[in-house]
Amino acid sequence: MTILVTGSTGTVGSHVLEELRKRDAHARVLVRKQPATPPEDVEVAVGDLLDPVSVEKAIRGVDKLYLLNAVVPDELTQGLIAYGLAKKHRLKQVVYHSVFRADEFKDVPHFASKSTIEAALKAYDVPYTIIRPNYFHQNDEALKEALLGRVFIRHHWDLSASLRLTCEILPKLRRSH
């Protein structure tokens, strides 16, 4: 079984990739540039989520897709291209990394994109799982000094534990809808 991971060079995606590798899952990553030192035991596909030809090359021969794309103006286009090709190639599973309460805040561009991609997943016969995280502690890094200097806030959320669970479930999932 091969799992294509998009967004694997970012914080969350790199953790997903790490957890898949721990489970001996065969991973392929879609990256914009060939890394100087490619990750060990990982197939690298160079391309861009806005380029259907390169996405199709990356998807060809994989069984599952972990779709994680950045918060950018063309996020919706990226997601729909990837999902459309996953549907075309009849992948066994798509795991979509969305956002908490995407369907409730349609006036927030980032949420609107996520909600629309979720709707596309639900509309077609491709097995899917939607992950909706609501917060990443990395968001507080810029405020760390201010927060710790005035107020003690004990906040611990173990990103790697959540991703370990996701990566345990991902290879076993058949159909979630």
C-alpha cells in the first residue's frame, strides 16, 4: 500500500510522514522542489498542487491520499484538483486535513475553501475521512514571551499523539461515510 502525503514539508505534514514511516507504511510525498537530501525510505514526486499533470503523476500508483494543503488564496483549487484526480484514479481512501467547524464559518475564506472541499468529498463515491483540528500550539510561538512573562498558561496538546492515532487508523480505513 502506498500513501501520498501532500504538505509533508510543513510542521503537521512532517509529523504525518514520520508516523507513517514508523509504521512501515510506504509513503510518497508531493513536494515543489527536489530536496537536497530526500527522506530515507520515502518516494519523492516533484510537482505542485496547482499543476494537474504533476499531481496526476504523483497519484498514479498510490492507494491512499493524505491531503493537507496550505492556507493560500488558491487552496480551494489545489484541493479540488487533488481530490478530482483521487476520484479519477479510484483511490481507496482520502484523508482530508480540514479545520474545526469549517461548515459554520463560511464567511472566513480559509474555512469556505475547506467546507467546499469537504462537500466534494461527500458528494462522490470515494472513501474519505475528514480530520478537523481546532488549534495548533505552534500558533502561540510568536506570543510565547508575552504569555509566559505575565500569565502562566498551562496548555498542552500532543500533536504527535494525535498524528500517531491518525497514522494507525489511515492504513486500516475502508469507508467512513
